Amino acid sequence: MPKRILQGVVTSDANAQTITVSVERRFKHPLLQKTVRKSKKYRAHDENDTYKVGDMVRIQECPPRSKTKRWEVIAE
């Protein structure tokens, strides 16, 4: 099974080798037919602390690296 890849904006880089990425998805509400925006935060592994707040990054699934980290940054 292929690994999922998501794209989002870095919202925090305060921790060592970890960034928080906010991923937004848009979908149409089934009843109201209105476009809804939902966002979710993921904690991703950033080996060299290269990404800062506001950067656009791509992340992919990986084996668990800690209690909360299940994603890693893809080198662009």
C-alpha cells in the first residue's frame, strides 16, 4: 500500500527535529452544497531543522518516530 502524501503550511518549529504542519482540505457539504474548509495539524519529523513557520511543505507517512510523530518531511 502506498504512503499518503499531504501538503500544508508549517505552523510551529519550536521543537528540535519536529515541525507542526496544518493541512487544509475542502469539500462540499452533502446537504447544504456549500464548500467547507477543514484543517488538521500533523507533527512531522524534520531531520535538519530546515523548515520555518510559513513554509509550504509536503509530508508522507512513516513508521512511528515518537508518541505523536507519524509523518516525515519529503526533501524537495
